[in-house]
Amino acid sequence: MRRKALRSAAAWSVLAGLGAALLSACNPPADQQVAREPVVNVPFVPDISINEIMVGQVDHAANQILKLSMADQARLTIGDWQELEHSAIQLISSTSAITMGGAGVNDAMWVAQIGWRDYTSQLNTAATSALRAIRSKDLPALLSAADGIRESCDGCHQQYKPDTPTEGFYRAH
């Protein structure tokens, strides 16, 4: 019995040694390794305003989700579910864009405020919940996520755009 245990331990030692040799063979010697540059997050400020992002993307996507979330599930077509999915993805990606600022007169001030980031995060969370609900075709969960989208938009507009100025940019729906 003891001899069997010794052979087993020896086998594991050989395997461990081979594994270490293989791993070291995969990496070039230290003098040949290429120095890697540290990852730098370069600030990006688009040449458009947050308002243009809102009107051009967020408004339409949010309105689609709010409208279709109240439909009778039996009446939602495959195309409706695809449109909902596209709208949720558009909202999620737009939340990144509206945290960067832009060319609008208030953009730099807005993105610097914790409240702005909180509303943006709330919108992202609600849109992500909507996307999960859409992909599982769970209309009650979608309705709940749509309420979160509505709350985020209403709260943000109340604080940051009470008069809903458009800076001259409109989208016909």
C-alpha cells in the first residue's frame, strides 16, 4: 500500500514538473519580452451635444420600450421583440455616450455632477433589465424595467432640463 502511494506521489511530481516546463516554454526569456505600455483611458468628447444624443438615440429608444411594454403579449410580433431588443441595446450604449460630455453648453457641467451620473446609472440598469426581459420575452419584467426607464428620464429631466430645451435639434417620430 505504501509503495503504491509513493508511486502515485512520484507520478504527480513528474506531471507537475512537465507542466511547469511547458508553461515556461510558452513565455520568451526575460531579455526578449516586450515591454507593455500601461493602459491609458483617453478622454473622448464627441463633437455633438448630449442633447443631440438624447434626441437622436435615447428618446426614440426609450419611447419604443415604453410603448411596446404596455402591449398585449399576444399582439407582440417577432419584429416588435427585435425592435425592443434594438432599443434596449441603443439605450445601454447611449448611457456611455452621455457620461462623456459633448459640445453642448451645459454638457461639461452635467457630466461632472454626481446626480447626472446617478440618473445615467439608473437608466443603464433599467435598460439592462429591459434587455434581459426582452430576450426572455417576459412582458411583466419588461413593464417593470420600462417603469425604471421612465423614472430615470423623468427625474433627470426635472433636475437638468426642466424646460426641455432642444438646442435647435429635433427628431420627427
